[in-house]
Amino acid sequence: LVAPSYKEILFGRLDGTTLEWTDGVATALLRRVVANERGEAKRRHWLCFDGDVDPEWAENLNSVLDDNKVLTLPNGERLAVPPNVRFIFEVEDLAKATPATVSRCGVLHVDAAIVSAESRAASTLKT
């Protein structure tokens, strides 16, 4: 399920009335790493996106995934992504992903015959 509001949930939103910016989940996590208040610069960080790679929100990541490593937010702000931050996408398929996004990612295919539905279900129930 991909809702148009996922872009706002992930990256943030600009209030049309007050013009106040509110960070989304991914933006807030990235800011926390950049701030380095608790030694985040010394550790590797993985931002994991689980679900369809929908162009509605994934296009915002294209400049992060290429050599620029800059997240451009909908409010025009640009956040440099430190070298210790990695992005991973766990998807069922790439049916909705654009060639621009796919070409910036490494792809690892795990066939359903290798990982059974039972083991996936058991793993999900553990968490």
C-alpha cells in the first residue's frame, strides 16, 4: 500500500498556512546522525525502507543515491548525507520504481525457493 502522504511521512511537510516545516521520519533520523550529539559519526547507520519503491517518494532519494549524496527536501533545503549512512530498500518487486531510481541501486534478488514462506512468516512473528 502506498499513500501519497508517505512522502510527507518520510521527508516532511510544509504547512501551507504558517509556512512552518515539519521533518518526516527519514529526515529526522538523518538530522540526528548529522548532528553527531551521541557519537553517531563513529558508527555506520542504515536507513531501511520496507515497501514498494514508489516514484511519489523515491524520486526524492535520487540525489542521495548518486554521487552527490544530498537529500533535497520538498521545502528546498539540502542535507548532505555523511559517508557512514547507507540506504537499503526491501521490496517485493520493482514494478513501480523508475529506471532513474533502480539505476542508482545495487539489486540483490532472493528467490522465494531459497527463503520459504514459512521461514519468512516465522521471522516476522519473532519481531
